[in-house]
Amino acid sequence: MATTCTCTFVLCLSLTFFMFSSASSTEADVLLSFKGSIQDPKNTLSSWSNNSTVHYCNWTGITCTTSPPLTVTSLNLQNLNLSGEISSSICELTNLALLNLADNYFNQSIPLHLSQCSSLESLNLSNNHIWGPIPDQISQFHSLRVFDFSKNHIEGRIPESFGLLVKLQVLNLGSNLLSGSVPSVFVNLTELTVLDLSQNVYLMSDVPSEIGKLGKLEQLLLQSSGFYGQIPESFVGLQSLTILDLARNNLSGVIPQTLWSSLKNLVSLDVSQNKLSGSFPNDICSAPGLKNLGLHTNFLYGSIPNSIGECSNLERFQVQNNEFSGDFPAGLLSLSKIKLIRAENNRFSGAIPDSMSMEAQLEQVQLDNNSFTGKIPHGLGLVKSLYRFSASLNGLYGELPPNFCDSPVMSIINLSHNSLSGQIPEMKKCRKLVSLSLADNSLSGEIPPSLADLPVLTYLDLSDNNFTGSIPQGLQNLKLALFNVSFNQLSGEVPPDLVFGLPASFLEGNPGLCGPGLPNSCSVDLPRHHKPAGLSALACALLSIAFGLGILLVAAGFFVFHRSTKWKSETGGWHSVFFYPLRVTEHDLVTGMDDKSAVGSGGAFGRVYIISLPSGELVAIKKLVNIGNQSSKTLKAEIKTLAKIRHKNIIKVLGFCHSEESIFLIYEYLPKGSLRDLISRADFQLQWSDRLKISIGVAQGLAYLHKHYVPHLLHRDIKSTNILLDADFEPKLTDFALDRIVGEATFQTTIASESAHSCYNAPECGYTKKATEQMDVYSFGVVLLELIAGRQADQAESVDIVKWVRRKINIANGAVQVLDSKISNSFQQEMLAALDVAIHCTAVLPEKRPSMFEVIRALQSLGSKTRLSDSYLSTHEENSVPV
Ligand SMILES: *[C@@H]1O[C@H](CO)[C@@H](O)[C@H](O)[C@H]1NC(C)=O
Ligand SMILES: *[C@@H]1O[C@H](CO)[C@@H](O)[C@H](O)[C@H]1NC(C)=O
Ligand SMILES: *[C@@H]1O[C@H](CO)[C@@H](O)[C@H](O)[C@H]1NC(C)=O
Ligand SMILES: *[C@@H]1O[C@H](CO)[C@@H](O)[C@H](O)[C@H]1NC(C)=O
Ligand SMILES: *[C@@H]1O[C@H](CO)[C@@H](O)[C@H](O)[C@H]1NC(C)=O
Ligand SMILES: *[C@@H]1O[C@H](CO)[C@@H](O)[C@H](O)[C@H]1NC(C)=O
Ligand SMILES: *[C@@H]1O[C@H](CO)[C@@H](O)[C@H](O)[C@H]1NC(C)=O
Ligand SMILES: *[C@@H]1O[C@H](CO)[C@@H](O)[C@H](O)[C@H]1NC(C)=O
Ligand SMILES: *[C@@H]1O[C@H](CO)[C@@H](O)[C@H](O)[C@H]1NC(C)=O
Ligand SMILES: *[C@@H]1O[C@H](CO)[C@@H](O)[C@H](O)[C@H]1NC(C)=O
């Protein structure tokens, strides 16, 4: 008896083992055979191998059950650049529930054979090259819960048989070429939580009313397709909806009034750019009237019941570009979570409700081009998160409320084309104001000189008012890309730097104004010469020579030599640390650094010398004179940190040598000099591919400093003089992170005295002392503009390049004029795309600038052009000029 028992037990055990091992080998074989039909150019599936020591459950993209018997449940091969054939052999993985092949290059029709995968619940082939119609047999996928074929080339009609996929929770056919009318297939798809038919421009369909029965639907995305007709009354049934996007269709009629009562969970509503009309009930999205409270007074202990806070989750309300009329719903502006309200280009009338409160989280309100009358609401100044408010082209009157620009993040105000009167109040709190337009009102009084204290003010339009007095001198210190005061009653001398580079039309209509280039040239005696632009140009030119260093490789091979030699020289308190085998003594260095070997007059931190070592090799030595009061220990630690950087786009620190007073940093020498030398040559010629290479290289060097190198570093002084080039135009950054060596305080005073108004400095440098990655990104953007335009950032006789470019692109076809005309037209598209990157990098608001990684991706995609549409830029907002 006992014997039998044991035997059975052993048998069971071995049987289990047998089943397990045979199952494993089969699953691995299935995977290998699946791999066999796939092209994998980047070899991302290298772990998929039969001789691998890694268990197949640990191969790239595979997930297995968590406990034995181990079996594959999910295959996630997203974004691996795979192509070839999706073999049905994969269905031999009997427990495969999820297959994600999104963001690859599979080029075929819809792989119906995957319906043989008996356990498959989620199929994601988004963003591939799937083409052709959806066959009727699509119903074979009846076990699927997730069907994502968005961003492909699927065409033709949606078949009726889709209605049989009754388990579907996510149906995404967005961004395809579907056409015709959407059939009534949704009656039985009661599990749907996400329905996306957006961006199918060939659809011509009314909105199927049975969608309204989908009580579990959370996201309904039908934007940018061909839907017409009315929004069905049945939508009242969408009790779970959080996102409703019907924008950019051809919808008409009124929004069913009952809808508002049911959309309790709505977070985002977008019906913009349709032909919708009618008015909004005035009490939508507002707390109940007092009558309800009256009835329940006795029960009002504790909090107000949830149900009365209709729209209490609403964050985005977009109804712009329709034909809506009537009063604007008062409750909207006081919702506790609302962030974005866009209602421009409608026919709303009445006053702008003054219901905003201090608790509001509003960020953006656009009400332009309606028929609003009345005054600007006082509540405007209470909202601390508001960064954009525009209500131009309305009938607003009265004075600007004194607090209208009190939000500390306010960036854009447009109240032009109204009937406002009175003076501009003092605007001291909105230190981030970028754009202020008050054109075409009846404002009067003087232009407040305090406008000049707003550090990032860039667009200022005060035209067509009744302003008097003179133009404040201080305004010429701002980086104004637009300054329009035409048709006022201004008088006196125009600050010279403002006249310069601005179209005369921006000053016209002010008979009292005088100055160079105006009909009235002030007085006969000497028209004041403004500061010779030549001076800074000269300084820049000298600087560029100073940095025109180059390299001779210290030794062929560049083996990593990290021996530190250290000794006290008898002659003085000199110590040296070499990270490369430099056969040189401090004495050689110190005596070698004379006026003959110096290049230029010296930059911010000291002069640069080119020294020939006894071996005949050349090195560049930067003599830092201003070394603050770092202890010699800190100093050494910091320089070692910099010297350990190994990146092809960052110059090597070969060693250093220091005494009490100075430090010599020894860099590799590049004979080709700096980018600045190249650009400043009268015969500057460089083909587009080399310019792109330089910009990508610089971006990679910066990204490395920002994110990969530990500790993370900021360059803090990116400019074309600090970009050296090797023989193949591979750029190398120099003079990086000098703040670590000289100390923050010394760095700031030195930089400030050198380049307070350098055009490479981001605007926020003016008001914040904390250095950020975004400041480097801005400076990079300036360098990229130099490469695109083929001109120096601070070219003499002109405004700084960012201003210049922004002024150009403000006019039609202006962007093309920015491009260096020496480059063939065939690169125009690429150059315009690069310009777009540069403009984003030089955005006035730091948070609008991309990261260096995004920049690299965008620039690299220009080179390959394969998937331009994936570039991050295409996903940005419609504004072509970010602020
Ligand atoms: C691995 O698979 C290949 C073909 O798929 C086969 O030729 C080879 O013999 C296998 N190697 C081992 C170690 O099983
Ligand atoms: C597996 O074997 C092939 C040759 O059959 C070899 O090229 C490959 O490097 C091996 N892979 C591993 C992970 O050992
Ligand atoms: C997968 O790898 C992890 C970590 O390396 C290891 O703990 C685990 O046992 C492996 N799984 C299998 C099935 O080999
Ligand atoms: C990705 O795949 C595409 C098309 O198959 C190919 O042209 C491209 O070179 C691949 N990219 C990489 C990095 O392998
Ligand atoms: C897909 O493959 C066909 C040939 O089979 C080819 O003509 C077409 O250009 C391919 N599509 C893409 C986007 O690569
Ligand atoms: C499909 O994959 C894409 C790309 O990773 C992803 O954005 C999308 O959310 C996935 N779809 C679903 C329904 O999970
Ligand atoms: C919905 O399901 C019912 C019952 O299974 C069926 O009769 C009907 O045809 C289905 N409707 C659609 C549109 O598929
Ligand atoms: C919009 O719908 C109207 C009818 O409602 C039709 O006449 C018009 O052609 C449609 N426009 C577009 C762009 O589809
Ligand atoms: C103002 O809105 C009307 C439609 O209501 C539109 O036709 C017009 O172009 C808009 N004006 C501007 C300047 O956008
Ligand atoms: C402009 O101001 C002057 C006096 O400062 C006044 O006489 C004139 O009526 C004003 N014009 C308008 C259009 O407000």
C-alpha cells in the first residue's frame, strides 16, 4: 500500500516535470519561429535565442504567468522598429492574452489569422503600416477586449459585423482612412469605455445615436472626422463620460439641454470648430439655486451633497469657433477645477461673469471676437494661476481694473479692439508678462515707464489709442519683438534703440514724435548717436579669437590615462594634476604662457594660450584668474569631476595646474577653431548637412551633461565661441560648468559683468539667479538660429538674432527669409523644421522649451525624414510662435 502511494507520487511528480519541460520548449520554439518571420534591424530581440542561458520568460517583451507552470501571457514589442510578417504561429501560445506590436513598421492588411489566438484579449497594432479594408470576418475577434489599430492606413467602411465584438472595452480606429457612414454597431458593445474614431477625414456620417446608450463609456473621441448633423439627445445616457471630443467636425444645431445634467463626471469638453449654435442654459455647471437650500435647511449638517456640484470635475471647456449666442454661463468661471476656457469666435453677449474667485485654478481664458459688453471682471486679478486672458474684439468698456495683471504667472493679455478707457494701471506683479495688446481702445494718459521693468515683455501693442506723453526710455532695454504705438498722441524723442529695426509704421500717426528716420528729427543739434554697435562687435570678435582653439591630439590612440602626478615645484607654489600623459613641467607651462602664445584679449574668466609642449604637441591652456575662494581641495575635486567626462562632443580636460592665485585648465586643442570663427568669416559657407551635424552634436553634448553624466551638470555658457570643431565638423563643447570651479558667486558676478545683455542669455536670467537646464536650451536655440540663418547672434548693426527672427516670422513668408540664402532651396523644408525647433528652444517662457532629448529626436528625424510626423513638434499646440 505504502509502496503504491510513493510510486504514484513519483509518477505524478515526473509527469508534472515532463509536462512543464515539454511546454517550455514548445513555447520557446513558438517564439523563435515567430521571430523567424520578423525583421529586426536593430537586433532588439537578440535575447530570443535557443542557445541563450536566459529563460524565455525573461526574453525581451515577454511576460509569463507569475507561478508555474510558466507560460507566456503577454508579448509587448512596442517601438522596436520591427517589420516583416506577423505569423499566426504565435497563437500556439495558448495563454497569450496581450499582443502589443504598436509603433513598428508592419506593412500588411489586418492580420485576421490572429483571431485563432484563443486567449487573446488585447491586440495593439497602433502606428504601423496596416492597410486595406476591415473585412466582415472581423467578428472572429469576438474574445477581444482591446482593439487598437489607430494610426494606420485602414480604409473603407466600418462593417456591421463589428457589432459582434461584444466584449470590446477599447475600440480605437483613430487616424485612419475610414470612409462612409458609421453603421449602428454599438447597441451591443455595452462594455465600451473608450471609443476613438477621430481623424478619419473621409468619414461622412451622423453621430450614431445608440452611442448614447453606452453607460460605461468614459472617452468618446470623434474629433477631426467627417461627422455632421446634431449631437444626439441620447447622449444624456453617457453617465460615465470624462472626455468628450467632437471638435473639428461639421456638427450643427444646438447642444441638447439635458446633456448638462448627465455629464457629472466630465473632465474635458471640446466641441470647438463646428457649426453649433444656440445658447447655454445660464445655470449649467453652477451650484443649485437657493430654493433647494431652503427646502433642506434642516438637514444641512456637514458637507453639501455631491450631486449638486454639476460639472465639479470639469477642467477644460472648449466651444470656440461655433455660432453659440446668449449669455456666457456664469457658473463656469467659478468651478473649482476649471483650467481652460475657450469660447472665442462665437456670438456670446452680455457681460463677462465676474464670478472668478481666489480659489480658482483657471489658467487660460479666451473670449475674443464675441459680443461681450460691460467691464473687465475684477475677479481676473484674484486668480493666481491665470497665464492667458484674452477678450479682444468685443464691446468691453470702462477702465482696466487696477489688478488686471496681478496673477504672478500672467503671460498673455489681449484686450485689443474694445472700447476701454482710462489709464493703464501700474503693472508690477506680472513679472512673466510676455505679450500685452491693448490696441484699438480709447485708453489715455502716459505709457507707464514701469512697463520697462517687466523683464520678459516681448510683444507690446498700444496702437490706436489716445496715449500722450513720451515713450519711456526704459523700453529700449527690453527684447521687444513687436512694439506698436502708432496712432496715439505721443510726442518727444523716440528712444534710439526702439527706432532701430522697427518698421516705421509702428510709430506713425503720432505727429509729435521725433527722432532719426522720422519726418521730425527732434532738434538740429547733434542727433544722439547711440552706443556704437561696433564696440560689442569688437569685443565679440576678440573673444572669438580668444576661443579659436583647436586641438592636436595629444597622443595617437587616446588611451584612457588617469594617472595623477603631483609634486611641488621648487620655484613657486604650483601643483599640477594631469589626466593624460603630458610630458611637461609647471615651469614649461608657466614660462610658455606669454603674450606671444595668448590668443585674443581674454574672455570672462581669463585668457587662453596655445602652448607647444616639448614633444611638439599643442595644448590649449585657459588661465582662470578669477577663482573665487574655493579651497584647493574642493577645487581639485571639481576639476576632476569635469575631467572625467568622456563624450565625443565635449572637449577633454587634460589636466590642470594651480597656485594660490590662479588655475590653468589644460584642454585638448582643435586647430579648426570655434563655430564663431567660422560663422563670422565674410565668406562663410557650410553645407546644410554639416550644420545639422554640428547642431545635433552640440545637443548631444548638452544632453549628456544634463542627464547622463553624474553629477548632472549645466553648461551655463553656451555660445558659438564655446563650440569648437574638429576636422569633420564634429563639435565639442568647451568652457563648460566653470561655475563648479570658480564657485557660484564668482561665476555670477563674472558672467554678469561680461554678458549682462548677451543674446545667448535666456530672458529669465534677468530675474532669476538659479541656473536651469532651460537656460542652456535657450542658448542652444540661439546657436541653432545662427546655423540656420548663417549669421552671428549679435551681428553688428542689427538686433539680436532671436528678436530678428521673431520679427521676421511675424509676417507672411517671413520664415523663409530667415534661412541662409547660401543653402539650396531643396533643404528648405528641413531648415524650416529646424527653425521650428530653434523657436521652441528660444521660447520666452522656460517651461515651453523642449528638453535636449526632444531636440535631438527632432533634429535627427530631419536627417532621416522617415517619420517626421512623429516629431514632438507636430504634437504641439497650434500656435506657431510659442511665447
Ligand atoms: C537553434 O535553432 C536553430 C534554428 O532555429 C538550429 O539550427 C540550431 O540547431 C538550434 N540550436 C540549439 C542549440 O538547439
Ligand atoms: C547562439 O548561437 C549562435 C550560433 O548558432 C551564435 O551566433 C549566438 O551568438 C549564440 N547566442 C548566444 C546568446 O549564445
Ligand atoms: C528572470 O530573471 C529574474 C532576475 O534576473 C530571475 O529572478 C528569474 O528567476 C528569471 N526567470 C526565469 C523564468 O528564469
Ligand atoms: C527602422 O526600420 C525602417 C524600415 O524598416 C528602416 O528604414 C530604418 O533604417 C530602421 N531604423 C533603424 C534604426 O534600424
Ligand atoms: C508596403 O508594402 C508595399 C509592397 O508590399 C509597398 O508598395 C508599400 O510602399 C509599403 N508601404 C510602406 C508604407 O512601406
Ligand atoms: C497601444 O500602444 C500605443 C503605443 O504604445 C499606446 O499609446 C496605446 O495606449 C495602446 N493602446 C491601448 C488601448 O492600450
Ligand atoms: C445585438 O445583439 C442582439 C442579440 O444578440 C442581436 O439580435 C442584434 O442583431 C445585435 N445587434 C447588432 C447591431 O449587432
Ligand atoms: C457640412 O454639412 C452640410 C450640411 O449639413 C453640408 O452641406 C456641407 O457640405 C458639409 N461640409 C463639409 C465640409 O463636410
Ligand atoms: C470673428 O468671428 C466671425 C464669426 O463669428 C468670423 O467670421 C471672423 O472671421 C472672426 N474674426 C476674427 C478676426 O477672427
Ligand atoms: C484724446 O485725448 C484728447 C485730450 O487728451 C481729447 O481731446 C480727445 O477727445 C481724446 N480722443 C479720444 C478719441 O478719446
